[in-house]
Amino acid sequence: MKKNLVVVRAGGKSLHPRWQEISYEDRNYDLLISFFSDEAFAAFKPEPGVEAVLVKGGKWDGLFLTLSGRDLEAYDYVWLPDDDLDIAAQNVNDLFNAMDSHGLRIAQPSLTPDSYFSHFVFSQCPGFVLRYTNYIEIMAPCLHRDVLKKALPLFQSTMSGYGLDYIWCRWQEAGAFRTAILDEIAMHHTRPVGKNLKSAMAASGNQSSEEEEAVLKEMFDMSRRTVPIIFAGILRGGQPIAGRVRVGWHMCRAWWSMLSDFRSTSEARAGIFKIARRQLTKPLEMTAISMRP
């Protein structure tokens, strides 16, 4: 066994084979493929360090069934990516190395400029090694085992995972300077955000993603929406940088210099202006929270 684990909920078009492109001996992670497609599961061919299971459902309720009963103490970190993320196996190695070397508890790779995105702030930002934040997306969180064990029971009743991104960064197991976006490691999000989720949620006949989010927020007594804020970072060369305005200026200037590289110049321009406003005006929600009694 390796000391890290990748768990992906995979369909027939999953990009997880990229994470097997280097030999198991050269990887620092095991791979657990939780298929929700019968055809994809039937086509699976075993190899060292790779396990497959067939579990129906959405991403998060499926992850609950996949991981429940497993020895999570065996792994330092577990990465939970969507199956439409294009990232090389060596970069997955680098992700786990960065988690360990920077003492992180929750993090995610940044997004390449050609990616689809929900929040522009997760776009790879030139000049940064990492940026400390109060928010990590449900798209591809990498969790320390202590955070995962605490979060796992919450997965059971949510297909979408909406609301988890508001919560896990504010637990005592995570917190300031242990939650980050990794700019030296980037992934390409290849499909429009939420395209498959909406159809799956509608077919399930259960709660909508917004209703699932409301339930989680009620459990933790969270009355307002949390927005991603970057309050510090590490620049290339190792220099620390702190302060929302100073960090915001560095980010926006860096993205503006590469505006033409983005998949949509107009979306990127709008994203830069939105982040500039947020860095100046929005509250930084970092107080520790716990479940309501």
C-alpha cells in the first residue's frame, strides 16, 4: 500500500486512466475506482495498486458507500476528484507531496486557463506556489484523513455535495494556513460545470442540490453564503505574501497579463473584476464551526 489514496466516481468517459500512466512503483498513491456505470465496471482490467467497485448513486453518497468500513487510518491523504479532470499521474504525485510538505489539511490543484469553472479564483495564478483560502470546491478536494473521517458521515445523504465546501474548511481539523489552492499543480476541467449533475439529480427524484445545501447549512447553523477569499500565499521563490488587498492585487495583475490564454476572455475578465471586489469588500469567514446539538 501507498500512503495516499485517489478515489474517483467514474463513468464510461472517466479520465482516470491518466492517473495510471506511470508504474505503480513510481506512484505515491493507490487508486480506487468507484464505478457508477455497469458497462465501465465490466470493462475494468485489474492491475497493481488499482481496485474497482460498482456503486450506484451520485458522487458523494456513492463515496460514502465506497469508503465506509475501510481503514482510512492507512492513508495520510485522500483525493476525491471528479472523473472529467485531466491531470497527469506525476502531477497527482506532486499534489500529495505538496499536501505533506506544506502541512495542509484541505487543498486542490488549480485550474488550467482552458478549464470550465464555477469560481474563477481557482484558476491557476502565475507567480504563486499556493494561495491560502477559506473555501475548497467539491470538484477535487484533497483531504487529510482526519478531515475525511469527520466529513464522511455527511456524504451519506447528499448526491451533489453542495454545502460541503462551506463547511470543511472551517473545522478545527482544517483552518487558516492549512487550506490552499495549489498553483504549481494544475488540472484541466474538461466539461461544463454541473452538466451531468443536474440530469442525475432530476432522475433521482430526491432533493435538489440547493435543498441538500440548505440541509447541511442548517446542521452547522450557517445563515449566509460563504465566498472564496484569498488572504495569504507563497510566491515562487518561497516568499510569503499576506493581506487580502495585497494578495488580490498580485492575483488580478497576474491573470490580466495572460487574459488571452483563457478559454473565454470575457468570462475571465468578469472573473477578475469579481475577485477584485470580493477581496476588498466581502467578509472572510474563518471562524471554527461545529454541528448543532
